[in-house]
Amino acid sequence: MISFIRNYIIFLLRCARIAFIGDWRYYAWMGALTIICLLGLNAYAKQLVHGLITTGMSDEVSWGVYIANFTFLVGVAAAAVMMVIPVYIYGNEELHDLVIFGELLAVAAIIMCLAFVTVDLGRPDRFWHLIPGIGQMNFPQSMLSWDVLVLNGYLLLNVHICGYLLYCRYQNKKPTKWFYIPFVFLAIAWAVSIHTVTAFLYVGLGGRPFWNASIVGPRFLASAFTAGPAIIIIALQIIRNFTTYRIKDKALLTLRSIVQVSMIINVFLLACEVFKEFYSGTAHSASAKYLFFGLHGHYALVPWIWTAITFNLIAMVILSLPLSRGLRWLDVACVLSIIGIWIEKGMGLVIPGFIPTPLGAVVDYRPSFNETLVCLGIWAFGFLCYTVFLRMSVPILQGRLSKTNEGQIESEMYKLT
Amino acid sequence: MAKLDPSAQKKSDHTANYWLGGLTAVFFSLTIFFAFNSKPHVAAQPEIPLVDKKFLDTSPWRQTYADLVKAKEDLSDYDCYACHDKAKPPRIRYDTNQKIIIPKEHANIEMSHGTHERNNICYNCHNEQNLNTLQVRDGNVVKFDNIPQLCGSCHGPTLRDWEAGAHGRTSGYWDRQLGDINRLSCANCHNPHAPDIPTREAAPGPHYLHEASSHEPSKSHR
Amino acid sequence: MSRRSFLRGCAAFGGVTALAASLAPLRELGDYTNTEQFLQKYYKELTPSDMTKVITRIEGEVERQYGIRPHVRDLKPMDGVEFVYALNLTRCIGCRKCVHACVKENNQSRSPEIQYIRVLKMPHGSMDVEKGNHNYDSKQVPEKGFFYMPIQCQQCKNPPCVKVCPVNATWQEKDGITVIDYDWCIGCRYCEAACPYWARRFNFTKPQIPKDKINPDMSYLGNRPRKQGVMEKCHFCIQRTRVGKYPACLEACPVGARKFGNILDPNSEVSYILREKRVFIQLKEEMGTSPRFFYYFDK
């Protein structure tokens, strides 16, 4: 038992150590991220002192880019499952070793989600009121309490799966199936649930007709399953280019077909929604009018949504053509769909739900500088986490960092390339 | 990016050292920046002026005869026979359009009770026989301090609402066991000669949170 | 290699220093919270002696901040009472006196401005709030061709705000008033998104009330001054109505358009109105919220 704990602590220490070591590109990248993180943290400290007045939010538009980013990132986290399904259900070989990168991305995304929710709170000092047992959790009534449970549960599941598999690889042991396979299947169901619950957060509000539509849930899943694997493709491309870790083209192309199908479904669902809003022309389409065409002289979101739609359409066309079997084009399509969906789910879903207000007032929302800094800080922190996770896991998966070379001169295996 | 030859390796090491040194410098400058800058990056909020006191005044618009009696104020205006002759009830005169001619002694009276100026006979309410009292159409005499009975003789449903507390201003206690309800009388709000509520100035409208920073609220779209 | 380690150390040290410095604004946190407040239990779990302590703390805080010793009470709902509000749209002239009487009574922030009541200027012939004008600025109200509709918390029987609150910081009491425990709210603003009547307000910064404008007659769930970062809304003037008085907005209304009382008492004004008047409206009835706030016309 004691030796087990000792080994595990050594494992953690070596992982922590390696996170601080790399070549100049690594230092430049990590340094830049740290600087942005610190600027964000500083901005958040100001927000804590002066209140959310430092953001662009108001009683009219009471959620802004924080919750928008949160919503997007829940989707990214949920999408890790899109790599797990082919591997564990269909026995896909190409993706087998790459699943762990998807799950690590999920962990980083959930960390960012939790950060975005926290910065959105007016009284973060009272977070403990949410903890079941010592606080008061309005479960199962409040969708937000569901969200807290499923997000934290998903975080734990993924940390367990990744941590266990990596530690086994480090020890050169074969992982015990019953110790992670049940969790993998649980995580698949759980991933769908985190995104559905997040969609229900909006869908459940009868007073906001723009959200109170059953299509929001399916659209959330479709857009998540587009943006998530797209991000994983980009991440794998980076791993391929900056480390010696070998990733086959075929793996990327498997992911491509996932992005391809999801994007087509996503655009189709968008078309369904647009038809419903504009053909019937009921009073309930005011938010959609504001989003797509502007309302009563307010056009704040119009350029955003048309950019998103243009990007999504271009991405869909590229993905549907054989052209995107070329990895350069695939990269372009992925980047376009990531940006397109980020806008569509953030500026395109969260903000217009508030405009006009239930009393018909039209007040624009524009994120403030301080708010933008906080967002950038959290994104940088997420990238920092993911980079660190990759920095640790790549040498472990390659066998360069393992229990057998514990005593060895470490400089050799710390090398990035 | 396979194996680098030793000289390239050395060069790469140097670059890493420069980056680390640079980062250290940047971190320390950030420290200084943070230490001297704690103002949030938002426009200072404009101070919203306090609302004018007149909009907080909740006193009745008008005082009734009963109020004047209670406040022991000058009631000489209600002593009609200081000017009029008890034996000679004043005659009402009309112009060629059948519009009432208001004598200059009563120039402050605006006669607009009812539509089409049909309700233009003073003795609909004032008692011809005793100007210091009022009278209901059935001939019952009403004192100046009992106006609801007079008004209610024509405005029955309104009187019924008023008695139930559903018409007119109330204050005090909704729970009659804990305190009294204070109910204003007809003439506290309505001028008997021109009972329509006059228009008045509205108190200032809402101020928006980010008015200063180009978040112009929707000005009236109507 | 040792030079590299040294430089890494320098960078790490620099990073930690910058991290500490980035938190410098927190020096100005001031009375954001304190141990007693941080550890305070949930309202419904407070024993009477806990409540006495909490009230003493609040009175002390108000006195320190505003230089006036308030009288804070924890008023419980009365038995056999369910409050209902009725507003006569035929009478309302849109003068907004209720708005400002409410601000004064309930210690709302003056700058930035928090108001529980929003008056809409509506064109004749529509109950669609989207046609309403919030910002009318009239020298003479009422204007011809319009009616005026004040909107505040509707004290719903099925309140969506209560359903969505993740920490039970808002709930419906048995007299029908939906209240907020300002010391329990975490400020997530989910209730604000859920309310179909836009009745909830958030303290985006520390509320500002001039010292001489404080109303010292306070209640815990009612008009005691709020903190930065929590929700608030109309609570039918708990500090008045739970001791039998009318709410402040009612008394301020110059035309008697506002009526309030106990619907369980058949002799109350509101019982009379709901019985006798023909045209009364629950705003956005299709939401299924079943408001205790009724609009009616009587002419």
C-alpha cells in the first residue's frame, strides 16, 4: 500500500515537473498563455470588487459572453464522446490511442465551463450554498442544479478514465477492464446528458419564446458534435506537428466524417428553426428578427449571425466535397466551423433570448473590455491546462516517461521532439 | 523534427534561455502594472439625480369642506349669504347658445360636469332654497361635508364601488382589525364643477445601467 | 543546464509575483462579506435565537454604513391571508408616482437605479407589451389614445423564478408573496431570465442610497438594504402589509387605481373587484404562472 502511494506520488511529481520543461516554443506559448491568464485574473479581481457593472450585462440582458462561452464549451466537452463511441462500440482501431486526447480536451473544457459559471456569479463567495448536504440544492427542480451535478460528474468520470489509463501506461500494466470500461460507457451517456441538460436550462424558460423551443436541444447536440471533433482535429494536427507522436491520416479522416455529418444536420436544424420563426411570423419571432435583421433600429447581432451562417455554410460545402480529404482544407473547414458555431451558440443563442425583454424593451448588449479580458483569461487558462495535459500524456503514451526510467537522467525524455 | 545536430541543439537551448529571460522581465513589468492599476476598464457611471420631491408627495389633490372643518380653516367661502340675499335665489342666465353665463364673482368656476354641457344647472346640486347646503334630485338636503351621498345620487355604481373601497384612494390599513382605513372623499380628487381628472406631469422615466457607454436604450418606437 | 534551471526559477518566481499582484484590486473589497455573514445558515434553518443574532448584525451594518439605527424585523405571514393586487387600467394615468414611492419605501439603489415597477404606455386596442413604451417623457399625462400599464412582480401561484433557483434562495410564502433571502442568493440571475414579467432586478454594483433617504422600518425578507451581487424584487412591501398596512405604491397612487387586500376575506376590496368587475386580466395568462396581480377595466 505504502509503495503504491509512493509510486503514485512520484508519478504525479514527474508529471508536474515535465510541465515546466520544454524548448523555446513551449516556453513562448506557455508564457503568452500565462500572461493572458494573469490579465484575466486581474480583470476578474476588479469585477469582484466593483460588481458585474464592469461587464456589459444589465437587467435587460442579464447573461452575456460568460454564459455564451460556457454553453459552447459544454458542447466541446460533450463531443469527446464522439471519439469514444467509434472506439469502444465499433472497435475502430485508428482512433483507439487518440481517445485519451479527446477525453483530456473534455477535462480542460469542463474546467473552463466551471470557471465561466463562477465568474458569472454575483456572489461567488457563496458557492457553498450549492453543495448538497451543507448548502441547499434545489434538486431536481432547478435545471442549474442538474447542470452543476452533471458537469462535476462528467469531470470526475473523465479525470478517472484518463488518469487511470495514463497511470497504467506509465507502469506498463494492462488496464483492468472492469475498472474503466463501465465508466467509459457511463461517460458516453453522461456526455449526451451534460449537453441536453444545458440545453434544457434554456428550453425550460416559458417566458423566453426564443429558447422555449424543443429544437434547441437537438441543435445543441448537432453543433457540439460538429465543433468538438473539429477542435480535436486541430489539436491532433498540432500534436502531429510539434511532437514526435505519430497520428495517422486515417484517424483524422474518421473524425472528418463525424464533423461532416454533424455539420449537415446542424445546418438543417438551423434551417428548420429559421423557417418556423419567419414563416409563421407570430409575435414570438421578435428575438429571431432582432438576431437576423435587427429590431427597431437595433442591429448589434446582425453582423455576427451572418458571419456565423456564412462560415458554417462554407465549412459544410468544404466538408461535403472530396476536397477536404486534403488535410489543409480539412483544417480550414474545422476552423470555420469552430468559429461559426461559437458565434451561433454564444452571440446567436444566449443574447437574443433576452432581446426584446419580456416587457418588449430593446436594449443592446456589448461585452465590456474588462469582461472580454476575463473571457480571454479563462480561454488562456483552458489552453494552458490542455497543453500541460498533452505535455504529460504524450511522453507517457510514447513510453518515454514510465516507471522503468524513474531513476534515469531526465533531460533526455523531457525533450519535446 | 527528428534528431537535431549538436550545434542546432545548442542554438535552440540559447533561444530557450532568451525566452525565459524575456518572460521573467514581462512578469515583473506585469507585477508593476497590476500594482498601480486597479480601476476597472469601464466608463464612470453618471450620477442619476434624485427624483424631485413633488413626485413623492402623496397628499390629496384637493381639500374638501370636511377637510377644511377638520383643519379649522377659513370657511367664509362657503357662507353664500355673505353676498347673496336669503330671500332671492340667484337666477341662472344663459347665452344664445344655451351656454351658462358664469358671473364674474364666480369666475374661478369652470363648468364642465358631464358631456355636451347639458349639466349646466347649478341647482342640480346646490340647494336653491338654502345655498349653504346641497340637494339631491329627490329633494333631500345634503350638507357640504357629506358629498358622497350627493354624487352617488347620480353615480350609483361608483358610490357602490367607493363604499366597497374599489373606487377612489385609500390609505392606512387593509386589515381593519389592526387599524383604520382612510378613504378619501369624491371632492378630494374630483372638482365637482369639472370632475375629469386634470392631466399632470409624469415623474422621470427609467435610467439604464449602461446609458453612458453607448448602450442607448430603445427610445420610444411609438 | 544549471543556467537553464536558474532562468526557469526566475520565470517561475516572476510568474508567482505577477499572480499575487494581479489580485491587487481585492484590497478594495472592504465589507464585501465577513465570517459571520459567510457562515450564515439558510433562512428556513435559522432558529429564533439565530435570527436575533442575524438581525443584530444587519442593524449594525446598516448603522455603520448609513449612520441610522434601523428597526429590522423578521415578519412571518399571517394566518388566513392570501394577498392579491388589482390594478384599474381605466384609472391609471401613468404618472409614475408609484415607481418612486416604491423606491423610497424599499430602500432601492438610486444610482445606479433599481426600480421594481415599470410603467408602460400602451396604445389603445392592444395588451401586447411589445407595443408599450417604457421611456415616455410626458409633461402632461394621460395622453389621448393611450392607456398606462404598471408592471411589477405578479406574485405568481406557479412562479418560474422559484422553480429555477439552484439554491432555494427564493420561495413562495403562504400569504402568496415570493420572497428572496438576500443573504443566500448566489447571484446567478437564472430567476431573472426565467421571469416572464421582467420583475427581478440585480445589484450590478454596490447600491447607493443617500443617508437621509433610508427608510429605517425594515424587514429581513423585505426592504433591508441589499448587497452587491444579489437579486431583489417587489415583495408587496412585506414590512407594511404583514402588519396590516397597504403597500406604498397603493398609497401613492393619486387616482386610486391600485387595490390590495386579502382574497380569502370576502369583504376585502380585491374580493369585491374580482367578484363584481367583468374585464380582468392576468398578464401573459398563457404562461401558466397564474399571477396574484390582476388588471381590470371598470368603464
